Amino acid sequence: MSILRNTASTLLTTAAIIGGISPVSDAYAQSVTDRILSDVSAQTVGDCSTITINFNVRVQFLSFFPQESGRELRIRLKTLEGNSLSRESLRTPTGVPALRSIEYDADKTTDPTLSLFFKHDVKFTVAAGDKAQSIIITVSEPTSSETCSVSRSGAESEGALLENSNPKPPEAATAQPMAPVPSGLYVINILSQPKDIDASLSGKVGALSDLLLYETRFEREGQTWHRLRAGFFESRDAADAAKRGLLKEYPEAWVVKVTAQEREQGVASRLAGSGGQPITATPVTAAAPLSEADTVAAAKAELDAETALKAGENDRAIQLLTRALSYPENERTPRALELLGLARERKNQSAQARAEYEEYLRRYPSGEASERVKQRLSALTSTGTSSDGPVLRAASGNVEAKANAWHWGARGSFSQFYFRDQSTSKFVTTNPLDPNDPNFDPVIDNAVNLNQLLSNADITITGGNDRTQILARASGSYTKSFRDKTRIVDPRTGAVSFRSGDVKTLSAAYIDGFDENTGISARVGRQTRNGSGVLGRFDGGLIGWQVKPKLKFNLVAGTPVLRSRDLFIRSDRSFYGASVDIGGKKNSLQTTLYWYDERARGLIDRQAVGAEVRYNKGGFNTYSIIDYDVHFSKVNLGLLTLNYSMKDQSSISLTADYRQSPLLNTWNVLNGLFGQTLPGGTAPVDDLNDLRGPFTNGQIYDLAVDNTIVSKSLTASYSRPLTKKLQTNLDFTVTNTGGSPGSTLVFPGSTLIAPTLGIGSEYYYGAQLVGSGMVFKNDIYILGARFADTQRSRTYTADINARIPITSKLRISPRARYGYRSEKFTAGNFKQLQPTFRLNYYPIKQSEIEVEIGGNFTSQKQMTGTTVNSSSERGLFLSLGYRLDF
């Protein structure tokens, strides 16, 4: 769940002024959602975790830094439905214990950034997801290979074992050779349960004894499922044939195609005793010397594993020890193997712990440590389990029913943040050309612009198994304002009321369900969707049917939600749509075709056909969409993105965007009539029903077209690593915003709607230099410069930002931004300095405390004739709060 953090109003206003350097404008932003981050899932196989982060809007992946490893990963993005000026976070998956936080940060002076902060150094790679609203991050320990693969799966008193850092190497023996990686990518998912697979293994099953078995962990919506998989098969038909022989024992088994990476990880982390021989390190008859680099890596992995064991981080210890055992036999191998057995035992993986201990005794039958291992193995055997090695038992009906029974769980997040923004403004008017005209007394204004407490809650209840699940989720916030209430006069009745600044929002409230056996999924309630013609949050229903692996039909219907603070269901607008998805998740080419129909007050609001195409292969990724309104006979939206990652880790991205702004619909007519009043009174025109008498339907449609403009933009971005510690990012954007013709169709007695002049072409340039490990270990520094050449002004911005991890639980982020704008048509200018300091502290698991303080210093001069208007502002803003996940 994420934190909704509002930025102080004065800060946003001034940032928007400097934000002339950004190509994103209010007219450009079309999404009706006010949330960027959606959810996160994670899958772990062996030493490799794959994290998928989903967004509520389409995003384009630009670059990431550092390029290989570190404690913090920063991913540059471009949002394709405009930019949200917010900071948000997601609840981290428990299946990736190294991950401390997931944060999204955006403002108008820099590219949006997705940051992942880890408890210790990890290795990572980043790629675009299988849809335009997702990013995929692969995480492993720093000693892992580039593909995240490893060559192995994952004692006397535990205290004595952990304190003995340099045991005497025992006598070595011959080990079995490593098994080759099979070529097939199809596997049988034998069993899924919410606990380690090893805990349910105890007797052999002949049908599985010849198959290569491995375990994966998959976390979705707060539930973690442990999957026992058997492979690998060259074709789906071959896997289906093998599955039919297992259905009597495992009736819930199914066939799935996996990635080459999962295949490598599955082979490397296979359950000992499966598929023939166990996988062990390359055999030698004595300790073999390692290269200097391998010696350092193996020693570090083992020492880090000891630290993890002492801290109770058994999963991380298993990963590190598995990696240490992938090196050729050496003097540290026996200790690593013994510790691996201990880590398995602490995780209650008794069968795998026995396997490691028995492997140890087979290879090192004598020595002081061997006696310890014998005692631990004897203790495991005395619990009633067999010592014949890790074996699988035939699944009786009760056991199988228990493994596939429905399991219920709940997760959530709660946060509170206090925001305060106060400023002192000074206004001076002078006439320097007239010495007899004294200076006017300056006007001083002290104001509290923001003084509020923001509380957020998000809770999800899930039930089901790995193939069928239902979910109920509710997410919302309450903002308590401590400022005075605002006086409101109703223009229709003249009634006076007072409105506080308190705001309630409902971001999500839905029930979701899916059944992978039938391929049917459904979601009903307040939800967000950006695709297939739907443009953000709505109240309604969505149903999908996966007819075939590469074919899915979808139906959607509901009412748009313009703002999350609208707690009611709208009755003035409704829509329905249908779409078909062609291409599976693992296919390089995916296509969606859709039809969308929206009505407002009995009028056609929007009626469109469209196509979305996604191609992702190797280092090349492209996404395009065309949306054509058949009612207005106009292209509503045309978008094309390209991204290519080269072998030297540099990348280039292009984005071409053409759209009606705002997206063409009949409701746009109210924008043009803003300020107009109904005949015979002072009530404003604020509903389409107000137009049904004075105008025909055709005239209303004409007014809608006349009050919609066209905006176009082209963006090019280039990223290149200069060294292992430095990366440069360059970008260029040109935009062109047209005008509107105005209209003579007005209410009797009202003024004509004047034409709106087009803005024309405007140019934006940006450069960044990003460095890591420059002063402290794992620190990150971003030095940025931007220049905007618009029709009315030139704007220069400099930005320096640092993120320094003091400890694994404490991080500080100082930042300073300076902007200068010179007007083209007057002698005016504007200057702004914004220093900030942020502190993030993680006291306990799944918790965070954040404090941020900053200043806002501006000065502005504007000349009108011989009069000079000067103003300055000195502001201070503060935010502090906490988040708790459960």
C-alpha cells in the first residue's frame, strides 16, 4: 500500500512556475486517476527474486542506476498520462526480505523516479514489464552470476558453530558432478501451499522420483504460495502427458511455461534426491586454490551468511551459502555446507537439512566438525522422520486437500503525515522614473498556507488457493485541516455556508476474483484501469475470460470517477467497453483491440475504437496506441514509445504523442462556457442539462469540438554509463499546443466565446550526472540542469540531490534547487531557491518514519509602463509522519 503525500501548496505553486521547463501541463494530463503506484508481486526461485511493480498509468522505462549492484536502485520513468506531483510508496513483499522500501517520487523539475531501498548490497537488473503499466526488477545477492543462477540448491551447539569462523578443513571426498541444464521450458506445478514444500515431504512416490523437482515462492496481494514444480519438458504436450500420470496423486497439478532464468534457477536449487543425482559442487580430492576474486567472494558470502543467521534472516543465509557452495571445493566449503544445513533446520526444512548433513558426512566422514553434524542429524532423525534422504511422500487425499484448501489472510497499511507550510510575502510598487513619486508602503502578508494532518489506510482481505482467489480491498484517506473555514455563497440561491479544508477520499473499494482453471476474472467496485479505452478510476465492473493462452476477452462498464474525493457514484455519465487481448504474457508481440462508448445526460460523450500494440524482445521495447472517436470523426490519441538498451548498458528512448486536450468528449463544452451564466440569472452553467433547451444536440457537439485543442510532443532521451560509478542522462522535448476557434453559440445576453490562440512550439532540454560511492559507500548524487525555451519566457534550473544511507535503517536526502526565469515580452524575471532535507528511518520491520524540512525563497519583478512591481517570499515547510504495514 502506498502513502499519499501532498506537497505544500506554496511549494507546488512556485515549482509550477519554474516547471515551465517541463513538457507536462494540466491540459496534457488526461488520466483521471490521482494514484500512480498500484501493486507489487514477487517470485523467488533459488537465489533469484523477480519483482513486478504495477502502475495505475502507462509508463515508459528510461534507465536505471547503479548499473549492477548497490543498496539503492533508482529507475527513471516517463509517465504517459501526465505527471503526478506526489511521493508514494508500496508495501514491500515479504518474500524479498532484503527489500526495505519502494518509493515513487515526481515533481515538475525532474523525471519521475522509482526507488528501491535495500537492507544490504544486492545485485539487480531492470526491464520493461509485459504491459505498459509494469516494471520488472530482478534481485540477487552481489556474488550471484548475471543470470541470477547458482550451481546448488539451497550441527554440536548452534552457538559454537556460529562462533567458529575458521574450522580446520576435514577430509575431502568425491562428489557427484553437476547436472546439465535441460532445454525444455514446460514444467508441471505439482503442489501449491502457503508454507515450505519441504514441510510436507516424507516418503517416496515413484511417479516423481525421476523428475527434477524444485520449489518457487510467489507472493501476490499479501499471500505467499510455495510451489513444487517438476520439469523440464520440450513441449506442452509432453508435459500434459506426464501430468496425466500424476493426477491420481496430485489432482490439482497443472502445466505452465517458465522462463529460461527460472529453468536455470530450478536446476541449480533442485531438491536433493530428485531427478536422479543430487547437485553438488565440482569434485576434487583436496582443497583447490581459488582465484583472488573468487576467494574474496566466497569468504564474503560465508561471513555475510553468518551475520544473517545471527540476525534470524534464514532466507538470506540460504542464498548466500548456496552461492558460496557454487565455487570449486576449497577450505571454506565444509563450513558453508554445515551452515547451510543449520539454516535449513532453522527454517523447519527438516528434509533438506538432513540432505545437507548427510551430504556433509558423505564427503567429510571424519573430523571435529563431522561429530557436530552427526549429532544434529541424529537429533533430526529422533523426531520421527526418516534419515534415508529427502524424499517425497504419496499425497493422500487429506494431505492434498489440505495443500489445496482455501487459506485466508489480511494485509494492510496505515500512515499519518503532518504538513505545514507558512510564508511571509512582501509586495512593493514604485515608479523609478518619477523622483517626486515616493515609494508606496510595502505590503507584508504573513500566511499559513498549509496546516493539516493526512491519514491513509489500505486493507486487503484475501481468500483462496494458488489457482482460485477472491480479494476485497478498500483504500482511502482523511485530511484534517487546521486552517479557518472558507465562506461559500451559493450563486443560485444566495445561501451562505462555511466549508472546512477537511477532505475525505476513496481511492479503491472493490471485490476481485479469478479462477485460473476456467480463465475467468472479475472485479466490481471502485477501481483503476488505464487501457482499452478506459482512462483511469471508475465505479463499475470488469470481467475477463482467458479463452486460450494467447486470447482473452474483456467487458467493462461503469461511471467515471473524476476525483477520489467524490465518494458518491455519478449518475450523469456512464460507459461500457469491450476488448480482446491477443498474445500471451511471455510473447514478444501483444495486441489489444477495443470499443468504448460513453454517454452523458442522454448525449454521446465519447465513442471510440482503438488498438494497442506492445513489442518487447531483447533490448528493444516499443508500445503504441491509436484511439479514434467515431462520433466526432477525429483521432483522440496517438502515442508511440521506443526504447533500446545497448550492450554497453547505454539506452535511447523516443516518445511521440498526439492528442486532443483534454481528450475529446461532449463534456468539454462546459470548459468553453466557463463563466457563462444561465439566462435571467447569475447561476453558472455547470451541467449539460443546462444546454438542452437553448441548443440542439448537434450544436452541443459542435461546441465540444470548438473547445478542445490539439497538443503534440516529441521526446528523446539518452542514458550512458561513463564509469561504474557515473552515469549521464540527456533528454530533449518539443511540444506544440494549438488553439480553439471560439464560438458564436452562446446564451441570450451572454458574451461570445473568443478564440484561443495556440501556444506554438516550445523546447525543453535536460541533463543529469548521477554518481554512486563518491564520498560514502552506496551514496547516490544527482546533479541536474534544465533549460526551457517557451513562447513567453526562458527558464534555467539547477538541481543537486543526494541520498546517503547512514546505516541499513537510516537514510538522509539533502537537496537544493535553484531556478531563474526571464520574461520575453516584459522586463520581468523570477528567481527561486528551494533547499530541503529529508530523513527516513526504519525502526522495525515494515515500518518507516520520515521527516522533511525545507525552505522556499522567491523574488519577482514585473514592469508595467513606468511602474515596477516587486514581490518576495520567504517560506518554510515541514512534513513528518510514519507508516506501519501489517
